[in-house]
Amino acid sequence: MASKVILFLLLALTSVILVQGRGNLSLGNNYGTHLIYHDIHEKAGIPLIKRDEEIVVNTVGNELIRAIVVQDLKGDGESYIKRGGLGQKNVTIKLKSARGSGYKFLVDVYGI
Ligand SMILES: *[C@@H]1O[C@H](CO)[C@@H](O)[C@H](O)[C@H]1NC(C)=O
Ligand SMILES: *[C@@H]1O[C@H](CO)[C@@H](O)[C@H](O)[C@H]1NC(C)=O
């Protein structure tokens, strides 16, 4: 009985950690690259609604994307790569808030 309770608590704890960790994204290595995009994206919360946004970053000339870092400054959002990405000339990043909440993300993209 007690072990079931402990197991349940462990599962609940892990899912909280997983949910909180969905907003941060770090892909690739920015060594020797330069910053091609650096911006804060912020939206206010609307009751019952999930706010979201897609950001498209394009490189210039023959540059390719080498690293993508998204920081969830508010802590309860979600971010993922929708199209493009490392080794390509563009990337589409999806940013999402929790339901009823706003978001604040810092997005950095590095190219070479
Ligand atoms: C996500 O990144 C932010 C900003 O760097 C940091 O404060 C926060 O602890 C990170 N969250 C997780 C779950 O790693
Ligand atoms: C992204 O790059 C691919 C080729 O690498 C191109 O086909 C596509 O149209 C580009 N998308 C955007 C949104 O610029």
C-alpha cells in the first residue's frame, strides 16, 4: 500500500518536471557561430485560451543554422521545431502558452 503511494507520488513528480521542461529547447552547438536572431516573444494570458505563435528565422546568403536556443522565461510554456532546423537555411519555431496563461520566450538562433 505504502509503496503504491510512493510510486504515485514519484509519477506525479516526474510528470510535473516533464511539463515544466517543455518550454526550453537547446539544439546544436553555437561554437564558432554568430547570432543571427535574438528576440523576446511575449503574449499576455487570455482565460481558457492557449496563446501561440510561429517564428520563422531565415539565414542570409549561404549560411546554415547551427544552433537553436529557446528559453521559457515564464516557465509553463511549450516550444518545438515545426519545420526546418539545424543544417538548413530556415527554421520555424512554435511557441505555446499553458491554457489561460501568457508566455515569455527568449529565442536565439545561431548560424555559420
Ligand atoms: C528554462 O530556462 C529558463 C531560463 O534559462 C530557466 O530559468 C529555467 O529553469 C529552465 N527550465 C527548466 C525546466 O530547465
Ligand atoms: C525554408 O528553406 C527551404 C529550403 O531549404 C525552402 O524550400 C522553404 O521555402 C523555406 N521556407 C521558408 C519559410 O522560408
